[in-house]
Amino acid sequence: MFTHQPSFRRFVSTNSDGSIELRDDEKITFELEGVELSFDATSSSPGCGKVIVTTSRIIWQNECSVYDFDVPYIVLHAITTDTTSFPKPCLYCQFDEEREGESVECFMAPADPKTDLQALFDAFSVAALNNPDPPEE
């Protein structure tokens, strides 16, 4: 149960070895290397990195950046192979936020979509099932 509003964070606490600092009772359930992250199909990407799915968060990190999303902040995730929305097969995520009337979204494209895209989708699905939406105020 969240004690704060589910959100996205750009700066995440890490341990001295560079690993993600987990919250109390949080466990890693899935990891996948070689995933390109993009917040817009037409702009530059922060690069390729590792996706870490925990019991409460989705984390993407590489040597330069770390992004952290509380699972309930992701209102939709789906596999897409439509190259008009993103040039590679990827996991599309829509967030519980709007900017300038537009939904905030991201694309996560594994290096090997034939083997890894369904596994990534399944890990997000399990996380979503285990983290229902917080009660509305």
C-alpha cells in the first residue's frame, strides 16, 4: 500500500556498488539488460540500459541515468510492433499524468524482441496485478 501518490522519479538512491537501493519489503522479480528507453518516438533516447521490475517499482538504469516508476503510476502497458508509433517492437507505457493535454508515455525496446518482449510484458503484468490502483480520495 502506498503512503504517497504513485509517481515517476528521475533520481533514484543507489548503493555504493551502483545497484538500486530497495525499499523495505521490496524484492526484484525480473531483470533485463539491453533495453532502449525513449519518452518520445521522435526524440533522442537516454540509451540502452537495464530494466528492473520489483514488487513495487519499474526501474530503468544505465551508466548515466536512472528512472523509477511506481507500478500504479503506469496506467497502461502493451506490446506494440506498429512502426508508426515507435520504430522498433517495444513495450508501450502510458502514465497517470498529462502534460499540455497529452498523455505522458514511454517506450521500452529490448535488444532481442523475439525472446524478451513477451517476458518484459509478463513481468509488468504481474507487477500490475500485485499493485492495484490506490484508493481514490
